[in-house]
Amino acid sequence: MYEIVFQYGGIGFLMTHEILHTLVFDYRDAHKPLAGFWTKDAKCVEEQTRKTCGTFPTVTCDTRETFEEDAADLAAYRIVWNLYKKAYTRKTVVKNYESLDKKQLFFYGAAVVLCSPYGMVENPSHDTLHSNTYQRVNSLMSQMDGFSEAFKCKPTDRMIRNRARTCELYGVKADGKEKI
């Protein structure tokens, strides 16, 4: 069971994130050839990052500098989550397996990839294009309805209060995109 969790939540996320860099770019740059396929509501990503930085303070928070990475993170999580849901419905689960269900395991697997024991320590060599790892995990999980469902979050829970608004960058729910 752990294999499928880490395939999707771990390596699946990382691969999808990197692939999305072919589509994700700073929405303020209108000269990119794929700009027409990008949502008109990309500022939502910056709003989410700012809100997360307030809810879960970290050592760095520059939404303009981290936009492309934050957007690739969010879009990758949504895509991989949808693929994972389809895959796990075809698998059998051993009852009472480590007290976590398949949905919860997905999010643990996804967070493990980004977590670091030094996530809150200021590091002079920190890659400033990526949000802090602590912020990345909390921002992404706040955006995922699947996270709220898996962990039965209430609207008053910190992770849910952290959601600025829902950011849909790709897919049928994305606002103002062209059809391929």
C-alpha cells in the first residue's frame, strides 16, 4: 500500500511539478507562447502564498519571486491527486493499516517529499525561487479539498482557515483558459 502512496504523492508529484514548468510561467509575462492556456486568475496563487505566510510564518515569503514554483506545486498536486483517486479505487486496502486510510496516506506521502528537519531555519543558500518547505506543504494542503475530506477538517481548523480562496490553474474549473 505504501508503494502506491509514494508513487503518486511523492515521485508522481515531483515529476508532474517539473513537467508543469513547461506551462507555468509568471502570469505577468504575456510574451510566452503558451500564455493563452493559462488561467486569468493566477493571482490567486500569490494570495494563497501571502495568506499561508501569515498563518504559518516562515523565514522567507516573497510571493512574486516564488510564483512559478508555487503555481507548479499547486497544479501538480491537483493533477496527481485526481490520478491517485482513480488508482486507489482499484486497489484493496488492508483494514486498520497503520490507522491511516488511503487518502490520508497520499497526503503524508506528498508532504514527505517536501519536508525537511530544517524547514524553519534560515539558510543563506536557500533557493529563493521556491517557497520555504514548511510554507509549501501548508499552502498546498490548504488548497486541497481532498486534504480537508481525508482529515475531516472543520472550517475553523487552521489549515482550512489558511485557504485564501480556491486556485484552479488548469482543468475544467480554471477560469478563462483556452481549449487545447
